[in-house]
Amino acid sequence: MRKLPRLEPETAFYWTSGADGVLRIQRCGDCGKYQHPPFPRCSACGSEAVAPQPVSGKGRLASYTVNHEAWVPGLEVPFVFGAVELAEQEQLYVFTNVLADDVRAGMPLTVEFECHDDVWLPMFREDAA
């Protein structure tokens, strides 16, 4: 059983985006910069015109760790936890599980979602394309 995030008003869009299979990341309507995690203002220009925007769900594995210890009872090990740099912008990272047996830095990834009630956890798998 996974420990699930609480659906807070500021972040609920991220945790429920998978319902339609689309990853969404907050983006500034004034300067166009994406930011994750979401904030009330743009970290680049300070604008309050920030809102969730669909992204491609593509990225690359920037860094990772293979965990061999279960952090909570019932967690299957080993598992890969990685920093995925999204294709939309340099240094735009999502930290999540990587669903692959053979991982390497730089490998292309694509998002898929794991549903738990009303939460859709974004995870990444090697992109076959």
C-alpha cells in the first residue's frame, strides 16, 4: 500500500491529472516558465498568473537511486526513484518512481499513471519510441 498525497487545493490538479492520461505542470501565463512543485507565484517573474498546463509526459532520467529497503510495510523492493527532467524545459524535474529493470542516466522516459481511488500517481517508464 502506498502512502498517498493529500489533495490540497494548490496541488490537487497534479495528483488527479492522470484521470484523463495527461500530465499537467504549473506554468506562468506571463513569462511561460513551467515550475514544479506548484507555487502561488511564478518563481521567475513573480506573476500570480500561474495555472496547470498539459505537457507531453516525455522526459529523460537525470538521476536515480535503486532502493533495496522498504520504507513502509508492504512496499515492494527494489524500486527505482528518479529525477525526471521533462522535455518542455531544462531543469524542470519531477521526482517519482521509474518503472524499469535496467535504468541508466539519460534514458528517455514517458509518463504513465497508477490509480489509487481519486489519486493518479505519475510514474515513468522507458520510452520505446
